[in-house]
Amino acid sequence: MLPILLALACLASPLPASSQRPSPDTLSTPAPVPFGPGEEVRYKVKVGIFSIGEAVMRIPRIDTIGGAPAYAIEWTIDGGFPGFRIRDRFFSWVDTRTLASLRFRKETHNGTQSRALDFFPGERRWQRTDIDSAGVLPTALPLDDVSFVYFARTLELQPGTTHRFDRFYEEEANPVVLTVLKRDTREVGAGRFETIVIRPVIRNTDLFAEDANGEIHVSNDHRRLIVYMKADLPLVNLTFHLEEIREGVPLGTRSGGSADEGGYR
């Protein structure tokens, strides 16, 4: 029932679709982002008004993939009700300097469906390691299924603007389209937040399909937390509500400006 969650891997300002290769200065220091190792956020998952479980997103450590330091990112979803059970696991490793995805693993539908991929951005290719399969990357800065949520946190978010990116590792899913709808206030278990509401549209997914009316509410502060998410799926309305926050330590920072000016600085 739950689709893959797309995403991470962009610099702090959005790149145009034609910008496919990292510049030399991004290869030496961590990219400025509002998250870092140690971050863990917990969500209450609801179908309609009923709580059905919990989701956790966390960055437990920095790993090394192919000689590159990478954020090890985990997303888990557990819950359900009589006759229906959710137990999904997503793992993404993202280069701390270029924010390109280097490795992706997922287990969905209670472990009955899985996928394991290694990405080689410099060679513009991907390799599945769970089966004998390989392909060409459409970009040297690929995104995977998990990274979209983190990717959205790095963007300048001005209501009324639309961003398009040809960054997903599967060509047929491009372009990913993000429309910034408005500013809002959202009260959840973790508190009351001023937010910016974005609508993502990602082909070949359910949660962010064009007819799912998906929304992501991002806190309008330096943390750029995902406060709330929703999607209208067949027969159900699925929502995620932020309940607990443990902040991490960002590796890269950017000076100047403020969140109130419309984007992460």
C-alpha cells in the first residue's frame, strides 16, 4: 500500500536540469544542509482519524561508500490494523559533499519486495546487487526513493514557485516537480510550527502521484523539519504527524539570510 518515498541529493539551492555534474568546490567540503548525523524524528501514522502506527527517519552515522563519506539514512514504517500490516524499510547512503545518492536498499510489503542498488555517479551507471541488472543514470547527481524528503529540506521555498528536476535514477520517473503552495501553521504532537507547504509530483509512485494530492509541510526555520505529510490513496487518506525530534549536528553550514526569507540558508 505504501509506495517508495523519493528523494535526497541536491545542493542547498536547486540546480537546473542542465546542471548534471558537481563543481570542483563541492568535492572538498560537506554541502550546507539543515540535517546531520544524530538526527532522529518520529511520526504518528494515521489513516483518516485513526492512528495505525509509527514512522521513524534518522541519520545514525556517517559511512564510507567507494571512498566517499556518506550520510547513512534510514526510514522505517511499522503499523497496521486487523487484516492489514505495514512493515517497510528504506536505506539510503548520500555523499556528504555532492549529495548524490551512492547506495539504496528497500524492503516493502512486509519484506516480500526488495531492491538493492549501488550508484556510480561518475560513470553515470547503476547496478542492482540483489539481481543481475544494471542501467544508465540520467544524471551524475542521482536521487533515490528516500532522498526526496531530505532534498526538499535543502531548497529555497517561495510560495507560488515551481521546481523541476531530472535527478531520479530511473529516467521514466523524471521530471520530479515540486510546487510551493503557501505558508501555513501546523500543530502536531511535537508542537506548533510555522510551515511552508509543497506539493510533489513523482511519476510511477502512489504517495506522490499526480492525483494523490500529496503535501509536505516543511518547518519554516533553520531545521527544515518535515512536520506533516499527506496523500489521498485509493480508499484511504494517509497522513504522517511529527511527534518527537532529536536534532543532529550538520556537517556543513551556510551563513547569511534567514528561513523567514523563504528558504534554507
